[in-house]
Amino acid sequence: MQDRELYRQILGIESPWKVERVDLRRADGEVHVFLEHDEQVRWRCPQCNAECALHDHQPERRWRHLDTCQYRTILHAQPPRSDCHEHGPRVVRLPWAEASSRFTALFEALAISWLREASQKGVAELLALSWDEIHGILERAVERGLTRRGTEPIPHLGVDEKSFRKRHRYVTVVNDLDRSRVLFVSVGRRKASLDGFWETLSAGQLTSIEAIAMDMWDPFVASTREHLPDADQKIVYDKYHIAAQLSKAVDQVRRAENKLLRASGDERLSGTKYAWLRHPANFTEDAWREFRALRESDLKTARAWALKETAMRLFDYHRESAARAFFELWRGWASRSRLTPMVAVARMLTARLDNILTYLKHRITNAVSEGLNSRIQWVKATARGFRNQQNFINAIYFHCGGLDMAPAH
Ligand SMILES: [Zn+2]
């Protein structure tokens, strides 16, 4: 039959497999291709690769394949079991699909390449797949990718947290800062959330870690101290997190002062919130001139702002001794400021100073490359469609893990 040979070639079916029958179900828009194998074939045990006789067949299974001429194409076959002397009856490896999949390898490869570009919903519609099928393909892809990962050195890491859906639901993310990829994702932001990461590393990778950036968040610090040798020399508190803490304190000063001023009809601070929070480099020249009267005023907010901007100069130093002397001056100034939020933040930075100054040696922050960041943001933005946290985690690995996820074949 000519169509059998045609389908054998189109589907790439190779000996000992052949197309036994092609059943076109026009009304359903489906073509069903039934595969059989030659008699007298020796099969390889999937465990030890030894040549064995046929033991028996499993009941017929189906695999969705790439469409042919817009017909949904479904392969049918009875998977043979090899009769290994050592391992007994085992289902042999089939050339068109991985063991657990209801799709052929080519179909999964197509779905994976679409999922890289389009939303899960879009791909589900395009390929007529259910949510569960989409998530299955995604999960297997990530699993393959993680298994294939090498044990190359990972000198610079960043531990971060991402909020998921509503407030107070988090995932912990470990980034490889050198290769701009996500290495690890887990639920929550507790110590246990990070503990799982260390188990994924080889001994060589663990010793290759030179520095790890993180927020001033004790559960992450505790996990790192427990698992990473010489952690105290390697933990670097993120510069941007420190800036955020200082900004928060400035904003507290501004809110309190604004309230008092407005009570006496003074509107100087009204509508100025973002000027105090903006990085000086991000002002236009005009805006900076306009801001001058405020920042040079005798307002408490202006003093708090000057404290914040001065503190950030710490990160320009290269020698630790000079940085320590500078910080000591700043700390004295802050603690005499009588601005309660600034006094509190100065106390916190003093307690954390050793792992703030590690920045001078390692010069890393938690900020990831623009490319990785926009991909993470995209996954977050489309997170609404994810029914649970595991789907969200898989999507982060899928889009940001830099993984080799194609089905084997
Ligand atoms: Zn065997």
C-alpha cells in the first residue's frame, strides 16, 4: 500500500517498525497510524542494553504526533517488553517517544518551542491541548533540563524572593549572576526554602562559590552559613536592598513632617514624595534645580535625604579600612540626627556592616541582567493563569533556567 509507505517516511518510522494500517477519520479531522514491528526482532533491555528475546506486548497505546496536512495525527502501537536474563520483562525504548509521554518526541519539541514564545493559554488553543497536557509537557521539559545540567563553576550567585499573585506568597530564587540564569526556585522564603538549593550542587560547585548576594534577610543568611564554607566572607548584602531601606526611612520622616507642616498650612512637602526617593542621576537638569530649594532647606526630610545619599557613597570605596572610617563618621551623624527612622536604619546597618563591606571585594548585587529580569517579569505577569505555585515555579525554570529541554532523540 502506497499510503503506508508514505506515512512511514513522513513520520520517520524506521525498521524494525513499520506502518501496518492508516485510518483516516475525515469527520474527526484525524488520521490514525497503526505501527507494528517485524517478527524475530531482538530487543534491547532498557536497563542494561543487552539484546533479548521478546517477552510479550503491553496493551495498545496512543501518541499524539505532529499534524499531517492539518489532520491531527495519532500513532498506535503495542509496546514490546524485552526478556532480559538479569532484569526480567521490561518495556523497551520506543524510537518516537519518551517512556512516560502521550506525545511523540517531535510533537513535544514543537510544543516546547511554541511555549518559549507564547502564553500557555495560546499554545493550548493552537495545539488543542488541555491545561494538564500543557503542564505535563512543561514539567517533563524542565525535568529533562535539570537532569542534563552540568556541574560547571558558579562563582557569583544572587538569592532573591519573588512575590506570587497576592501579597505574602513568595518563591525563593537563586540566580547565577555570571550566566544570567535561574538555578533554583522553591516555595516560600524561609530557611528551608533555600536549604534545598545546596543539595543540588556538586562538591566542586560548592567550593567554586566566591560570593552570594542577598537581602538582609536572616533565614537566607542562616541557610548560607549552615551550608557554605566561609560564608561570612562570601555573603554580600545587596546594595539596592540597603538603598531601599534608607529610602523607606526617608519616606517615614517625610510623612511625619508633612503632617505637621500641613497642620500649620505649610504645603512645602506636598507632592514631593518621589523627588526624595529618586536617584540623583535620574533627575533632569531642570528638575534637579527645582529640587534644590527643598534639599538645601532646613527641613528634617532634607537632612534624612542627605543622610541616605551620603550613606550610599560607602559603595564607592575600594579599601575596607577607609570605608570603615567613613561609615563611622556617617553613623555618628545619623545617630545624632534625632530622626528616629534614620537612627533605626543606622543601627541596623551597623549590625550588618561586615557583610555590607564584603561588597568592596566582590562587587556584586542582586540585580540580574536586563534580559533575565524582563523574562522573570514576563513570567510573573502571566502568573495569573497558573493554578498553583508549582506551575509558577516550573514556568520560571522553563523560561529563565537556560535549560536544554528538548526530548531525547
Ligand atoms: Zn537488562
